Amino acid sequence: MRHCLFTACLLVLAQPAPAHAAAPARIRASVVARSCPTPQWPGPHMYIESLDTFKGAFVIAPDGRVLQVRVEQSVGGRPWDEAVIKALSACRFLPGRRDGKPVQDVIKRHYVWTLD
């Protein structure tokens, strides 16, 4: 009996582990360092009482272009948001990659205006 049980255990242990589908290798989109211009103040006579942090989601195409921008937090005024979007859209982006192939991805960016 022990011999049969031992043989059965060996047979179970000798079976190959079930094959698990490997998760596709994924690399998120990113910004090329020092490729972003500084947003320009909307106009010499533009004034705003307080500025908040701009936060946006940028949809990056497989070729690195910005396809769409979704404002997640406004700076406090449309001219300031548009200035940030214009500058950050001019950045150079590396697209996301899945299994070594470029894919569309979303990257979140933020910008803090400073009153110098």
C-alpha cells in the first residue's frame, strides 16, 4: 500500500506545472527629459487672484503625438489651462509599448504656475 501511495505521489509531482499565460510586457508612455517648453503667461495684462495646479491626462498615440488632452483639474481660468496644454502638448513623448510594439497610452501631467 505504501509503495502504491509513494508511486502515486511521485507521478503527481512529476507532472509539469500548468502553463500560465505570461502577461504581456508593458511599458508606459513617458516624456523625453527636458523636451517641454515652459508655458507662456496668457498675456501681459492677464491677472488671476489665485492659481491652482493644472492636472491633465494626455492620450499619446503610438507615434508619440498627443491625440487628446483631458483637463482633470483646472488652474483657475481657461487662458492658463490652454497655455499649459499648448506647452505640454509640444513635449516629446515616448509611446507606451506592449510586447515591444508601440501602443496608445495615457500619461498624466501636472504644472504649477509660479508668480515670479
